[in-house]
Amino acid sequence: IAKREQLVSMGMITRQTRSYPWSGRNNNVRHPGKRRWMTIIKGLVGKRIVALMLVSLAILAVVDMRMRRVNDGIMLNVGVPPDLVVHGKRQAYAPVPEPHCGKFYIETKHKGYNDVVRAFNNRGWTLAKSSDDAHIVYQSKNIKGRNYFKNLKPWQRYSRVGGISTFESKDGFFDGFREYQEKHPNAPMYFIPKTFRLKEENHRQAFREELEHHGGMGRPWVLKNVNVNNGQGIEMLGPNSIALKTAAERVDVDKNNTYIAQEYICNELVWSGGQKFDLRMFWMVASLDPLIVLYHDGYARVAASSYDETDFSSTGKHLTNHEFRGNVDFSDSTKDHLWELVRNHYNLNRDELSKKIRIDPVQHVRNQMKESLGAMVSAFRHVAFANSTVKTKMENLFGFYGCDFLIDNDLDVYFIESQASPGFGKPNDDRVDMYRELFRPMIDTVQEINQKQELDARAN
């Protein structure tokens, strides 16, 4: 607390306002240099597929664009509105030919390959010899030089939706939210850290203005090369450091790469051993027609070093990517341990946190991640999730993706980036359970939607 008050007096922490629909009031909270956003649930409507209830996957956002208010104590997107109708645009969908029913194909071995195969086998599916013979063609990442979209048949289902690069790239992720917020100023955006796209001269100038005239020089930042992933191309810019003062000029000289500068989230909630951590959440586009998105808690990625927001001399200490984690005890990074950590933190700080959190603290954190995901789907809907943008004979597609979040000590959530080809971490007993929760229902859901559309394309 003393350290926190010292940061407040130094101008590193500023008071901002978040408004959570499920809390019934505006909440004054502290976090570094954030813009003020109105939190309004727009375009978020819930529906639950029976096959997924046992694994707690919640359908978000997307099928019926409307505004919905949530009263105190009610979880976000729970319950099916009585007038909600969900069906595709077609009058009929091509049936799967009998010889191809129950067959899947994976072209390359990738992260999680064996777990995906085991999930299909558990559900009674068999591996086809070629993609032409399979009902479901599964691929965890795009393959250069191959375009399945042109060759697959209407009844086949491919696991990569078109336009995913628009939300996977760090600058595209930011651009999409920026453009969406300009069109929908009341859309929820509180979860996006302040970000500058340094490729553009006007953004470099705005970044300089932020540093020189709005207290930005006294706060930490993260410089990210958007052309690389897995923790590469990231530089920590400490407050008042030479690296921060020269960042805009250094980026301007580098003509071969594109960068963004993002405000570093201070006052982070730390793991039980004092380490920094983030949340790797998984989400699934179960269908493009109609557009249905599913959420899964995922797991926590714990850094190898103790969290210290006063020391930015080592970038690796502030990264939680698998390549930087060292010999972390992976058994503690499960979602159960995470939610226990959140509840314990809430109970220890109940007097302060109860003023703004009026529901279960775990659900409060989940609600923010779900609303963030719903906002992203809305922001990228017409470029990444619309059938009209995909040149394909297939009548429907699906996809399996990831998102990374941070939580601070106020239990506020920040959306860092989205992953089109998420890693799953090192395999252990807990991961095996998570794989079962992820992949088996994925198969069931694609099959259920397919069968329902075959039987009656206009049914709910």
C-alpha cells in the first residue's frame, strides 16, 4: 500500500473510471494512464449449446445485435432470451456424403497434434488419407502456399476462418479496435491499454506529446515489433529511461519493421510465488453462419522471475511466454489455482474491492474477458468473421484461437493480444485435462451445428 501511494504521488498512477454493467454503478479505480471508456454491452447476447454445458463454455456476442443490461449479481450472458432465434442465412445446407461422415484430416503435425487426434478418436472419428475424404479438415495455423478455401466442398468444415491476420497482428489488433471505437463511441473499450502505432508520423508525434506533456515519461511502456511473436522483438521502456526518450526516433530510423508502443500495466496481481503472470484464454468460432463464438477459461502463464515494476533492465523478467518461463511449476498454473488466487486476493482486500465488485470476484474477471472478446468479434466481424469475405465453396467454417489478458490488483482486466495459433504449454496431467475440455467439445459442437443445419436450415 505504501508503494502504491508513493506511485500515486509521483504521478505514475492516475484515477480513471470503469463502468461495469454487472455491478450497477460506476467504479473509481486506479491504473496507469488509461483513457476513460464507457462500458456498455452492445451486441452481446448469450445462448448455450447443451453439448457444452458440462465444460462451462459460454456462447457470446454475435448472433443478435442488441443492447442488454445486466442487474446486480447476474452473470454476463447467462440465460437465453425467450425471443432469441439463431439460424443461418441459407435455405438448405449440403448433407455430408455417407462415405465421408466421421472422418477428419490434419495435414501437418503441430503443437497439440496428438491431443487433437486423441480427441477425434475418442469421439469415434477416423483419420482420412487426404483432405478430400474428410468431413472436418483441422489445421492450427495457416500453411503458406496452400489455399484450402478454393478446393474444399460445401459440406466440408475447415478450421481456419478468413481474415484472421486482421486481429492476430499487433498493429492490426489495435487498428481494428480504433476504427470500431470511432464508429461506435459507446462500445466497451476500457480493456485496451493506451497504444500508439509508431509507423505513422502522426502517431509518433502523439506519442511524443504523451511523453512530454501528459506524464508519459514518468510511466513504463512496452515497445513491440509487430513482425515477430513468441516474446521476440519486445523492449521494456522504463520511466525516464534513455530507451523511452529515444524510442520514437529509433523506430523512425528502422524502415524494415513496424512497431507499436503500449503502456505497461502496473499494479499487477502476482502469482502465489510473487511472479508476474498472464491469462491464456481460448475461444472458438463454432460457426460463421450463424456467427457463434465460445469462451474457455484456459490457464495462467507464470513468469520465471519475481514481479518488480521498478526494474525494467531485463525484458525477460516481464514476459510470460513459454520461451521465457524457465523451470516454473506448471502444476500451479491451472485455472483452479488462478481462481483461488483471485478469491483470496478479494477476501484480503474486501473493504476496498467490495465497493466496486458486487458479484463473485471470479465472475467479475470472467465477465471482463467475455466482454472484451465480444467487443473484438464485433470490431472484426466484417473483415474476419463474415462469409461474404471468404472466397470458398464451403457453407460454414470454424476456428480455434487464443487471447492473452492481464489482471491488476483492482481485479481489472486488460486485453493484450489475440492469437490465431495459440500455444498450449508443456504437456502434463493438468494440460491433458484441459485438452479434453477444449478439443472434445469442439468436435461435438461442429458436428451438432452441422447436423441441425442439415435437418432444418431455418430451425432455431
